[in-house]
Amino acid sequence: MVNSRRPGQSKEVSPRKENDLVEFLSGFSPDSVTLGTPIGFIVRNQDTRSSDYEALKGKFRPNHADYTYLKKYGIHDFRGGGRSSARDTVSRVVGGAIASQIIAKIGIKIDACLSRVGKTELTNPYDILMSGKKAFDSFPCPDKDIAEAMRREIMNAAKEHDSIGGTVSCVITGAPVGLGEPLAHKLHALLAESMLSINAAKGFEYGDGFKSAMQLGSEAMDCFNSDNNGNITLTSNHSGGIQGGISNGMPITFSVAFKPTPTIFRTIKTIDSNGEPTELTMTGRHDPCVAVRAVPVVKACAAMVMVDALIAANKYGTFNESVL
Amino acid sequence: MVNSRRPGQSKEVSPRKENDLVEFLSGFSPDSVTLGTPIGFIVRNQDTRSSDYEALKGKFRPNHADYTYLKKYGIHDFRGGGRSSARDTVSRVVGGAIASQIIAKIGIKIDACLSRVGKTELTNPYDILMSGKKAFDSFPCPDKDIAEAMRREIMNAAKEHDSIGGTVSCVITGAPVGLGEPLAHKLHALLAESMLSINAAKGFEYGDGFKSAMQLGSEAMDCFNSDNNGNITLTSNHSGGIQGGISNGMPITFSVAFKPTPTIFRTIKTIDSNGEPTELTMTGRHDPCVAVRAVPVVKACAAMVMVDALIAANKYGTFNESVL
Amino acid sequence: MVNSRRPGQSKEVSPRKENDLVEFLSGFSPDSVTLGTPIGFIVRNQDTRSSDYEALKGKFRPNHADYTYLKKYGIHDFRGGGRSSARDTVSRVVGGAIASQIIAKIGIKIDACLSRVGKTELTNPYDILMSGKKAFDSFPCPDKDIAEAMRREIMNAAKEHDSIGGTVSCVITGAPVGLGEPLAHKLHALLAESMLSINAAKGFEYGDGFKSAMQLGSEAMDCFNSDNNGNITLTSNHSGGIQGGISNGMPITFSVAFKPTPTIFRTIKTIDSNGEPTELTMTGRHDPCVAVRAVPVVKACAAMVMVDALIAANKYGTFNESVL
Amino acid sequence: MVNSRRPGQSKEVSPRKENDLVEFLSGFSPDSVTLGTPIGFIVRNQDTRSSDYEALKGKFRPNHADYTYLKKYGIHDFRGGGRSSARDTVSRVVGGAIASQIIAKIGIKIDACLSRVGKTELTNPYDILMSGKKAFDSFPCPDKDIAEAMRREIMNAAKEHDSIGGTVSCVITGAPVGLGEPLAHKLHALLAESMLSINAAKGFEYGDGFKSAMQLGSEAMDCFNSDNNGNITLTSNHSGGIQGGISNGMPITFSVAFKPTPTIFRTIKTIDSNGEPTELTMTGRHDPCVAVRAVPVVKACAAMVMVDALIAANKYGTFNESVL
């Protein structure tokens, strides 16, 4: 019932075996109809090996949250990455699976793919996603050749005990005009807040994004038109489906940059919690490219933002009907 | 007392004369000491010309919020851009002026500059800002030659009745370790939410940002070190001062992309609120490069996010002391 | 346009002359149609006499917030009672005036009256309010004899330079079934939170309230019935229109207890901010019975709670239509 | 580790056997130190008998939330009372058990007792609680004779297949001056909101409460004094430890009225979900006096409100230390 955040158990992802079994605690009647009550669930870790983390005790892993957590909370549970573990994303994926079913009822669809891994870039990812082209095999990129090149970059990084960054692009179609609030909760600000809460995310852009900074106003303009039936359309989508913070009926397009997985399997110099120099060899089961696994998480978070925006727009009723 | 959002009344910015007089309504004792009560203020529009907007009545300006507001609220006050007007930013600048004084008390400083206008880019803006180099003349870019090239791009766009995009880069120094929350309110997510609520913002990145997607893990690593006094430092700042959503004591670095001003002074085809084709000639007093004016707004919003994060961190007392 | 919180400028209320002129800053088009944007307004104090408060400087008035504010904020603006002044209620009355127009559109009506002043009690206030009987003359009690006795109690207290407590009872009719949330935001909890934020409020009860504690279950039962048209009704209203935290379609009934005005015009022993014994003679213009003035405030707060509950119930659209 | 909400498994309370086993899911290190991360737990229902509820299917129980929930959500899970079941209070008791340990660290203590059952009243409950007198035997009333009379009222009601109301009084001692916010989150408003979210609560009062409405200002006055050490004290506590919404250092005193248990074991007339008249015989395992069981819930909720107020007061650090 619930999409996994494991989009392809190919060799590019970590060998950790987690069946991610979801136990629902509340929110449904026996015949799977939602009751309007909070939906509670647990996904227990099935395959933890605290031993993998034993060697890290008291040492700060670079680019991890070990140091900041310790300073913030005065205590740090080093096992499994603690609260900053990407295991957190499993609950987003479950939430997103439910949210997706709600938005599907009014015709909203979300698709996402890898648009960059290291030096390999997929050009025009939004157009490709909108064309309905599906991801090749088990790897979340819909262009066969680009997918192959991305895989190669990941394998090469892994071979060198290194990791590599990537970008995820996402398109939301079918959203009605009017979602998002004018000032503090602009639709793209809500999306950014959600996407940048995913582990390893470093940047967010929507529509033409950072490319906008290089454009002239005359190049960036989305002109209004109306079709034969009097429906208002736009002749282009530089705005990414959002104007003044509010959805304009065009596809909502955005991308999220992810840094390379911070865990690399080399011995590196660091310090311990006493500030003394030490060495650290990270082991464990980590993906060489966290962006690969981020694709379903981006989709899930987007679905939840859309549901929130629909509720805030106060327009589509109480969602009382069964959606599962 | 309050920094203006008008950083240089040179010819690059619009000729609108707004003195932005702030009337404080509450929050201070007669001797300007804050009372712990809400600080209320008004900045009245001094120089509005609704006539400039009369010609727009019932027509949708491209890349503006006219259409989305009308669809969302069923009514649209076309005068002055209504609520989507960048006049909104004046209250952020006032709030930021107060916030800046609070954070200055614990040594937090914020500086920002233009790092791109169209094709002209300032390389390494964070390093330049951290070097303490100040903006050249009245234009918010600290490199004389780059500033000159940026001005030229803006003037050229204006000459063609066009507008141009730009990027603002910002550095926050002196922030203590531990600001930001681990999941939903990561410090960079709060910054993104705030920055993307500024008019015309299209993207946000922190640290190495979108460049991270092209990096190997071994390139992106910020290694821990300790100085002779046992203070923990990092040997680089790819992370942009934030790890796991929490400040790590290094400078916090981020950039915001702004699209070209949507108003350009040409006659363009559009439709009216009946869906009928029409023409539109935008007049009024608009900056050809909104990013120029965005610099003090970015600084102001950053200051407010830092105060919010300090309060959430629950660590620096009640800010009872007079800060003005 | 806006109901005053001055229900009868008779001699029972303080001689302070405040015209309570409301200046609206935002939220309306020129033809008084709401725009969906925030409604901002100011009511400036017209008739302040800081001199009345000069004698209080550095002395703690009993049952006022002087001491607690000073300890909480480290500073206290003694003039006019500062932020704990009942002047705060003027903004509630303005908000309530707008909220009342929204709820009137769907048939919700609110009435309230004094149900006790000192020893004088109005029995069955909810029934009397529901009968549509209006307040006698300029005094907010619909029973002529009881009103007269209440006035007498107030005059007697005033004559002795004393003050007196009272209770306000309120009935909300026409509310649809389904307002209020099941756990944390039960409708009666929202009402209580709002009512107990009014100055001098000491207690809140709904339906049979504290009397319920003396009842048997068989006495307190509201049995279901259906009329000839199949509409569901209840044969009594011990529940006060709310069951399980959610409105059940019956009139919502509640009462709020107010303590005597804490300012009494006698010389009393107290201490100063150094902890030294001193004497204090309170002057100024204060009502001997704050409950009298609380009647329109209770109504206003009730109207705002109903609008909030309607919005939370996500059922009655976006209130786009003009309501003023 | 966790106080039960079952204060005396005597025959006054329902024979349902629920061991209320708490499984903690997160928030603690292996040696029971809190980590600053959310504390998650589950208490599974051990002894549910849906069969008890089978006869109720489609019939509205008077004074229950069956009808309001059905109308609000369009669906109602009749088994076990669904979400309006008092089983909800078990999570409050767990939360309160943790909150109690936090506040105990700074000397805040909470005690509560039954102060009324039907006609039997405990006079001056706050004084008795402050005297440290403990509840008699297994029944939550510290006066032996009154406790006996209360038990008798409950047994008599039960014998008649009826139920009975009651009042719980609570005292919080050791709270510092300065908790609570001046307007919307007055300390007593927060307490009221919390207490009135407990099942069957009908009223809340603090300090002299509803009695205040009968008082003169000169009777209700709490005069300031200072002891030999210069500490500020008050000569009485009519205010119930809160002035202007903010704690004043005196004991915080409040009472909550509870209606009789709505389930009584008689055959009553009601209607079904088609609006047709029907009869209903409620069975199951219900306490004849819900107020008895409410005592530990009131204490738990009070503890959580105090922790929230401490956090909001931003004064006592980050509670990093181990509290369990």
C-alpha cells in the first residue's frame, strides 16, 4: 500500500535490508476507511547494527550532525546516526503515500527524477517528466543513456570509497489555481522548507530558478493566452507554476540539490569530543549517492505540501471520503 | 534608526520618492527602552499614484500576481500591486533593523551583496564579504570593477525598456553553535522559507549549494581541527555553517536568486479578466533590477531568522535589556 | 460600524471619555469590500492622563499585574496599566464586530447579559437570552427588577469607594453541528481560553457547568428526539450545545465570572519595588463593576471563536464575499 | 516509572483490567537519559471488548460524542467510544509523569483531590492540599469522613444504575514568578484549555473563581507584604497565584467540574442514525463517577502546562540534564 523509499534495490544503493514494515496504529476503520482521526503508524528498524557505530563513539564524523547535536543537546546518541539519520525519511514516505491518494482524487500528480549526478546532467528534466516518460529499469532517471552515465559515476565513486552529489527534479501537474499564501507561506517557500528538511539537501529552486538571475525580463515572461474554450493558459512556464507565491494552474516545477553522502569509507583525520586529534574509519552501509534514494522522498514531501496547501486554501471540503 | 531598503538612490533604482517614515505605536518606553510588549509600527505610503495603475485595470500583467490573486480571492485590488507589492518589504526592513540590534549584542553580524547581475558574476562572494570589504559607492557590490559591469548591464536593460535578474549572497558570522532544529525547522530551511518569501525570489542555496551536486564526498568534506586553545574549528566551509540543520559555529553562507523585475516598459499582448486578448503597456516607477533593492531585505530577513532561532534555542535569556 | 464596548454611558461606568475611533489601515477596497488581505486598524487612546498614574510609580497595586509584569519583563511601564490595561479589549470588540458579520451570514447569533452582580443573581439567564428579551434601558440585563437591584449593588459599592464582582452569561444560537476539534481544541476549551484572556475573568463554565458536579447522570441526560421533519433535536440542553468538544446544533451556553475591579479608591498598605512598606491611594477613572463592561467583550470574543472554529471546520468556503 | 490514572482499584472504579503498559519508542538513551529528541510511546489497549459496543451500532448514546462525531466526520467508529474515549487520558498521564520530573527539579509540586461528589463537598480544598494531608486509603480525598461520604454517594448512584458528578481541586506550589503570557496565553487560560480538554469537564475556575462574582473589591484584595528577608509575599491568595495572567509566586489554585459519567446502565429512549426512535441499553465497564479517575489526569495536565509555560518563559535553559 505504501511506496517504498527504495527505488531500485540495485547495487547503487546500500545493502542494508530494511523491509520497512508499516504498522498502522490508528486512523482507519477495520475496512480501511479513514475516520478523520490522526493516522498513527510505526516502522521499526529491522536491521540495525549498532556495532557499525561503535568505532565512532566520541569522534566527530565530518559533514555529519554529530558535533552540532552534541553542542545543542549536551548528549549525542551516536548509534545509527541518531535523529539525523536518513531513516527519518521513511515516515515522510508513508505520509506521502497517503497524501498522494488524497491529491489524486482531484487530479494532482507528482513525478520526479534524478536530473544530475556529478558531471552527468539530464537537460530539460521538467519537459521529460511532463512527457510521461518513465524511469529506466530500476534507476530513477527516464533517459536510458543518461541513466547509464549516472550509474557509472556512482560506481566509480564507490570504487574509490568515495561518494557523489546529485540533483532531483520534480513536476506537480493538475494543481488548481490558488494554492499558497501571499506572504509568509508562499507555495514555493513551503516546498523549499519541506525539501530542505530532507537529509543532505543543499539548495532549492523553482521554475527557471538560479537561471533567472541571468535572464532579461523579456526572456522570462510567461504571457497569458486563452484557448478556444476560453480557458486561460500561459505560453511558457518560466514561473514554474507559481506567481506571487500562489499556484497559477501551470505545472509546478522545482529542483533540489543534494550533497554527496557524507560517509565515505576512507580513514580521515578528525577530533574527538575532547578536542584531541584522532583518526576515524567510517564503516556501515551507506549509499554512495544519497540523491538516488531522495527521489521518492522528494515526491512524498511534495504530496504532503500539496495537501497542506489544499487544506489552507479551505476550498476542497473536509476530505471525509475514504481515500485508501 | 532604521536602515532603509534603498541602498543607493542612484539612477539604477526607481525614482519613486518614499521617505519610509516609521511611526512606532507600541513596545517602547518614552526613553526608547523595549518593554517586552509587541513592537507595533506603521509606514504609510507617501507617494502613491494610483493613476499609474489605472490602465492596468482588468488586465493581467505577466509574471505578476494579478491573475493568481484574482482566482484565489475572487477580488483584486489592482492599485499599487496590492498585497503582492514589494512595499511589503519595508516592514521586513524595520523588523530586521530591530533584530540586528539584538543579535549584535551577542556578536552576530550579517553582510550581503549582489553576487550576480545577468551575465556579470562576482566570484567567491562569501570570501569577499568575510574579508570585510565594503560595497563600492552606493551600489551593493564590494568589487569596484564588477560593480561597474553590473551597473552597465542594468543600464543597458533599462535602455531597452527591459529588466534583468540577479543573485544576492549573504554571510552571517558570530552565530553560536546549536541554532536550528533537527527536523522540520532546520536552520537552512528557515532561512530558505524567509528568503523565498521575498518578492521575485526564485531559488535558495547554502554552503556549496547546487555546486554540491557536482562534487565527490572527498571534495565536499569539512574536516574538524582544534586550535592551540582547544577551540574546535573546521578546515573548510562547504557546509555553509550548518550541519544536520544546526549551526556549527562557522560563517553561515547562502545565496538567493531573483528573477528580472516582471514589469517592463513595453507593450505586450495579454488577456483581460474576461479571457479576451488585449494589449498592455506597463508604466509606473519600477527598478530594472529588483535584486539591487533586495540586498537590505535579505539582510533584514536573515537577522529576523537568527532572532527566531535564538529564541527557539531557548538559551540566551529573555532579551529584557534595552537594545535600541 | 463597530459596536462599542461601552454598553450604556450611565453613571455605573467610568467617566473616561474615549471615542474609540477606529482607523482601518488595510483589508478593504475603497467600496468597503474585504480583499482577503489582513484587516489592520488602530484605535488611538484619546483621553489618557498619565498623571493619574504618576502617584503609583514604583508601588505595586494589589490584584493588578504591576508586580508580575515587573518580575517577568524586568521593566514595567506603569502608565495606564500598560499592557494589562483593559484598553486591550477595544481590539477584541473591533475584531468581534467583523466576526459577527461573518457568522450572521450563516445564521449564527450571539447574545449576552449580566447574570450576577454581587448577591444579585439572574436565574435561568440562558432561557431569558434565548427568549429574545432585550436588555433594559442602557444596562446589560434583560430583567428590569434584577437590573435595578444590580445597579443598586454597584452604586453602593461605589459609594463605599469599593468595587464588586459579577458574572456574564452568553448564548450562541444557529451554530451548525460539527464545530470544535475532538481533543486539544474542543469548542468549549477554545471558548474558555478566549474568555479567560479577558481582564479580571476568574472562571468559565458551559452548559450546566459547576452544577453538573452535583447531578446524577439521569438528571444530566440530554435525550435525542426527532421532529416531524426528521430533524434531530435534543429534549434538554444540559450539555450546553457541545458534546465531546463538538457543537451539536443546540444553543451554546456559557458563563464567565469576573472579579471586582481591582482598583478601589481607598488608601491601602502595600510595598514598593524595593520591598519597603508604603501606602497607596489609587485614583483614576475605573468602573466599580468590570463585569458590566465585559458584556460586549464576551460577545466579541465568542464571535471570533466561532469564526476560528468555522475556518478550522473547513466547511464554509473562503468567506470571500463582502461582509461589511 | 509512570503514575497510573487508576488511583485506587477499589469498587468505585470500573472493573476493566488495563495494565496500561507503556512502550517507549524514542527519546531515551539505553541508560534512560533523555536525548532532547521527541519521546514517543505506545500504550496498547489490553482488554477491549468490542462486543460491549455491538448493541450500540447506529444508535446515538445521550451525552456522548456519537452524534457530533458522525456529523463532523461523516463516519463514526462506535467501538470503544472511538476517539472520544477516556482512554485518551492515558497518554496525558504518561506525559504528565515525565513533566512532573522536570518541574520537580526546580521545586514545583502538584497535588489534587476530589473536592465534591454530588452533594458532598470538601470545604477549603486548597488549604487541605497545601497542608500536605494525603488522600485517605485508595480514594483521592484527604479527609476521611468526607471521603467516606463521597464513596457512599457513588455507591448509591451505582446501585440505582446511575452515575454522579464531581469536582477536582488542584494546587501547584513552588512555581516561580513570571510564568504565563500577558494576553492570549495567560497562565490560567492555558490551564483552562488543558483541563477542559479532559473528558466530561464542564467548568474551570482559579483562585476565588465563581465566588469572586459575589465579592467586593475590598474582600478580594491580596495585599503585598515583605518578610524579614525582604522577600515579597501576599497576605492572602484570592488571586489563585496568578495576576494579569502571570504567576505571582503564590500557590496556583484551581478547580475543575466534571459531569456525571454519561453512560448509565438503564434502558433509555433515543434515535438511530436514520432519525428513527429506538431504545438503547448501555452495557460495558464504566465508572459511576468519572471525577474519581480524573484526579491524576488533572495533575498530569497541570504538570504539562507548567513545563510549556517554563519553556515559553525562556528562562530555565534547555532542560538538557537527565530528568528520569
